[in-house]
Amino acid sequence: MAPPTLIERDTPQTIPHAPMRRRLHPVARVAILVILNLTINVACWELASVFLDHELGAITRMPSYAGFTSLYSPDARIAMRCLTIGMAWYLQYDAYDVSALSVLTHAPQAYLISTFYGISSVTAAAALCIEMLSFGLPTLLLRSRSAVHKPSVPLRNRFLLNSSQVQLSNALLATAVYVLVLWAGLKSETLNVFLVTHFDIPTMEAAHLENPVSIGVKVFVAGIAAKAFLLNPSFAAQPLTSGAATPTEDFDPTSATLPMTLEHNFYRFDQRTRTLIQQTTIVNAFLFAGTVQRCMTLKGTEIMGAAGYASMWVAANTIIALWYFWVGDTSPEYEPL
């Protein structure tokens, strides 16, 4: 009997089973963000109360529990916080963007209470830092960094984003605008008279002692946040190659609808400018609504005064955006080395 023939076979290939990753639903992620935001906020205030004096209680009016009918009720303030978190998640902001947005929206109240209400700079700075941590830390845990904040991602203007000179000079530019607006209001007595009329200001001593340097120290963090939230996203939005210009379509006024006509006449900008307009609109909307709401928690504040004070910061952000429109206008033919 002949011996059996051995058949050579290749080594069998095994395909590893890829584990299935279950992603949380966006609504669940937003709910987790809200819970973490409130938890961190309360925990930080409990910790800060051990080291800080209880100054804010003396200038804060008693909370109204009239529901959403009261602008400064606890329910309305929580709703505003949830709206900010939800919109930030919908707009795909990462921790850097959310932190910058929280600084810009809370800086007006921090400057107001430290300059006109006799609150120490340490307490005002602690309040600003707590809000930044409350919004930024949960987002850092649940969302990865965007392309603008990843140095390895190729972008046309990556050399501008990585340039410490460009970043510092534009942060100083934003700070200078805030200083100019506030200093002009203080020196002309326009801001002082307006606040005394519509706010229950306990003393004007600190306001009269203000100078450009002291104002710059207080708003420098806001200048950094303005640069990060307004300028850097517009840098990143510029097409990677010079040939990738924003496409334009032929406009037919006979068949165009009203939205198409408005877009053709007022919004024919490249992607960089559109991003800058979007960022400016978002920060001004949240700054105005949030500042009015927070100012109304102060004793003796009138709604007109809160709206007027918020409008001054909105105007400053708009001026900064106009400066950044010119700063970020790099030549489309320029190719960085």
C-alpha cells in the first residue's frame, strides 16, 4: 500500500474580530456635559469658599423663583447654561473653543464687579476661572481637539497658528481694543454716569483710579480668548491650496428668492471671512444675553443698564473682528515654505 501523499498548504490566515464601538447619542453626551458642568461648578465654588471671602453675597439680590418669567431666576440661569452647552456641542467646539467662549461671556461681569462693586480681583478672577473650568473640562473629556488645535494636521495657515509672535501680537491687539473702549468710557464719564444711573453702584473710587495699565491687566485674558475664538478659526478655515477658492455661482435676479438675493448682496465672502462673521455673531449673542442675565442678579440693576453695558462689550468684539478681518487677509498666491 502506497504511503499517503502530503499536501502542502499555506498557513491559514485569521481575521481578528474587530470590537464594536458603541457611541453615545449626542443628546446623552449633552446631558452628561450639563451634569458635569453643574457638578464642577458647585464643587469649585465649595472649594473656593474656604479660601475666599463671601463678597459676592453682599451685592447679589435674592434669587427669584418665579420660573422662566424672571430673567435672573435659578431656572432661567440653568436654562441659559444648558443652551450654551448644547449650542457649543452642535457647533462642534472643542475644549479650547468652549473655554474661550466662556471667558468672553463672563469677562464683562468680572470687570464690572471688580471695578464698580468693590469686589477683590482675586474673587473676580476665581469666578472667571471656575466658569472656564466648568465649561472646558467636560468638553475636554467628551470631545477630541479640532483640526486647528492639532499641530500635526496640515492647514494652509498653520505657520500663523504656530507662530508665537502672531498669536501674542493679536492677543495684545484685542486687549488694546478692550482697553480703549473701557478707558474712553471712563475718561469721558459716559460709562460712569450710565452705570450710576442704571446700577446700584456702591462706590466709584476704583473706577476713578483706573488707568490703561490696570484695565489691560484685567482684560488681558479676554484678549487671549478673543484671539483664540475669533482669529484662529478664521485662519484654519482658509483653503489649504491657493486654487481651492470659495466657489461662486451665477446669480439670476429674475428667479432668485429673497434669501438668495440677500446672500448674494451681503454675504459673498470667502470661507475665512464667513467663519469670522459666524464666530463674531455667536460670541456677541451669548455675551449679550449672558451679561444681561448676570447683571440682573446684582442689586438695583435695571434692564436698560444691563443691556447698555453688554452692548459696549459687543461693540468692542465687533471692532476686534474688523481688525482680524484685515489681519487674516493673507494673499491667496502666498505659499508658506
